[in-house]
Amino acid sequence: MENNEKKILLQISNLKQYFPVGKHSFVKANDGISIDIYEGETFGLVGESGCGKSTLGRSILQLYKQTDGRTMYFGRSIDEIAPKYARDTFRTLTKRRELMRTTKEKYEAFQAEYDKKTEQEQFAMHDELVRLKKEANDAMLDVTTLIGGLIAAPDLKVIEKVFLEEYDISKELRSAEGQRVSIQLDLDDAAYAVRKAKENGGNEAAAQAKLDKVQARMDACNEKIDGINRRIEVVHGKIAELRRQYCNEPGYAEFEAHHSNGIDLARLTYSEMRGLRSDLQLIFQDPYSSLNARMTVGQIIGEGMLAHRYFRRNDDRMKDEIIRVMDECGLAPYFLHRYPHQFSGGQRQRIGIARSLALKPKFVVCDEAVSALDVSIQAQIINLLQDLKEKQNLTYLFITHDLSVVKYISDRIGVMYLGNMVEMAPSDDIFAHPLHPYTEALLNAIPTTDENQEKTPEVLEGDIPSPVNPPKGCKFHTRCKYCTEICTQVTPQMREVRPNHMVACHHILEANKD
């Protein structure tokens, strides 16, 4: 299936993650990463140690609040989350449209000046051109991802009013659904009490009366939610009518193309992001330090279930669910009350996987999930991850420095160097047709036991530059045997040179293009 036929789950645009190391110095761990991750795929991420792979995974999950850029998540809608940033945007549509206009004018004026310059002068202006383009793009996307082409309407007051009405009703719905979750827990407890009363000869009538009372609360809550949903449908009708009314306005079609019902994770508050943790999970690299030595296996796996109110503490049904998850991850039921120190590295990693998958996530970052394990155990864990992916329709970001591992498990591979993505392609294509010199160097360095292999492994020479003060232009130019003057001055932009094969290089390996 082609990428354009798949549903995008995460769309990362120009993600930057800088860490301060002094008064005016920053480690540029991620310096403008853009990736589309499709639902149900495994996206492999490779590169040398220190290139920013793990930082990228944690920044996507907002465990590190990203410095800049967008991380759009399409597993939930704006209506489902009703984030604060949406309300702030709806209240300032007029100001934001003016900002869109001014930043676009700045960029276009600079572009016109840039086009008149010599190639050497353009080298010096290139980074500022990219910055202004990004600024203009950000100003547009801040609002058009939420309201699309309606930003082209002559009078935005009506638009503001309708979208604020939709937002307020969505917040009301979120509150009612939270109440329903609490009532459902009470309902489950009451139903369990009735069943136990029947089995043990208890006061069945009293248990049934309590169940009926809780059921009445649930019926009232459901009726309230149905009423709110009907109000939302009315507002959606108003919005649809506004789109019909203004669809012929100049610029409508252009802006509508950017309309998105995803959530920008980078703009969520702490509490909003916490509510999404069940969707987005992490499997840690170290199966030893990542597990609490004072908690049993059952407590470790069930901790997230309690935090997200799937069950109440000491609920027998939670124990059944934990055992089910353990079984899926190859853990025996009698492990439930044991502690992490009683297990091998492979078993501990299975516990970590079970903990992450207990919440039934949609996206999982596997951060060097097999690198600390013996080779024989690595194969078992990779096979387990593959099986779980197929059963639960999971999407993985699989981070590793081992090219042989990433080839086996990944649908697509991204190659990172010093905080930047330098090449992205389907897994087989990366190995058959590497187009970036860094990718070529990584592949040439793989040791082999093939006696017929003519080429001997080549070690990539030179040290990785400092991420605090990276080289100008292409960051790889200090170690690249194809380097020319343009590489030292201009940062190469990612572009498609083969079907679904993207590369950022001024000197793409021509021999491999065909």
C-alpha cells in the first residue's frame, strides 16, 4: 500500500529540542525534524550514539517539552480533547490573520531580494530565508489547522462565536464523559456485588437495589450526554453552512487544505497531555533500572490502569486483565507476585512491554528496546513486538543503532545525524539504494561473515561535531568524502529523489539513483 493511501497517525514538523548548557549555549539535540508516521507501521530510527534518536522519541511523547515545531496526533480529535490552545486561537482569530499577512509579506519581500543575488550572496542569506519561511508557515498553521479556509471570511466575528460555542459544548461533553467513567466503575462494583451475593448466599435484594440505583445514575448521565451530542451536531451544522457560504472567497481552498482535526501535542497543557498518556507509550532501553524494584510484577503492570481509572484498587477484574496482558507478553501467571530482581533481562523487558501495552495504546516508542539484551533474546523480543503489533494494530517508532535489527522489524527507516534527519525510505530501499553519504558509511561499516563479500567493513573517520556548536551548512560535511563549498555554507533540504525515498544532501549518490 502506498503511503498516500495510509492514515497518518503522527505528523512531526520542524521539531526542535534544545537543552541549555550555559547562559547562551544550547545542545541542539533535535534541530528541525519532520516525519509522517503512518498508522500500523514500524518506523525505524537509526544513527550513531548521541545523534538525538532517544531525545526525538521522548519529545514526540512530550516527556521533554519540545522547544519548537508541531507534533500533530490524529488518534484523537479536537472535539474529544477540547484543548485550551484551541479556545485561545478561536478568541484571537482577527489578530492571528493579521499576523499571517505580515509574516507572509516579510518572507515574500526577502525571497524577492534573495532571487536577485549571486549564488555566493545567496549562501549567506539562505538560513534567514528558511527562518522567515518557517515563521510565515507557523503563523498560518496556528489557525488554519483549526478552522481551515474560514480564515478567508471577510468578517471573523461570526466565525469566532460559532467555534467558541463548539468548544464550550465540547468541554461540557468531556466533563459528562468523565462522570460516566466514575459511574461505570460504581456500576461494575455493584454488578460484581450482586454476582457474589448470588454465589455466596448474601443479601441479594440489597445488592440489587444498589445496582438499580447506580444504573439510574448511569441512565441519567447517558441521557445528558445524548443531549450534549445533539447540541454539538447543531453547531457542526452551523460550521458546515459557514463553509458553504465562504467557500468561494479568495484563498479559501488554499487554507482549507491545511485544515486538520488532529491534536498538536506540543501545545497541550500538562493535564491535557497526561490524559493522552494511555494512547502514547514508551518501552525503555534498560530492563533493569526501568522497573521499580519495590513493586511486584502485578503492581508494575497495573499501575497505569489505576492511574487512568480503568479499575479501582483491589479489583479482582483488574487482576484478570493483568494476567491476560502477561499471557500476551509471554509471562506466566505465577509471576504476578514476584519482584523484578527475580527475573532475567529478557523477562524484565517482557514486563516492561506488558506495562506499556496494558493501556491499549495506539503508538509506542521502542527506545533501544533490545540493545541491552543477548542476541538470542533480542530475536524473541522482536518477534514478540511483531506479534503484538499485528494483534493490536500498534504503531511503533523503533529506535536502535543496530542496522540489522532495524532492517528486520521496520517498514520505513529514517537515518539521523547530529540532530537532523538525512534520509528516509522504505526499509529495503535504504539497504539497496542508500543515497546519502552518511547512510552509505553506516552500511559499509556493518561487519559480515560472508566469505564471498569483496568489500571489507569501512570505519567512518572523524569525530561527531559538537551539538552545542554544530558546523554551518550540512552537518556531515566535516566527515564526508564528497564535500564541496556548497556543503559548508548551505543546509540541504529534504527532498524526494525516488518514490517515497527522501534525502537531504547536495551530492546525492548518483550511482544509486537508478
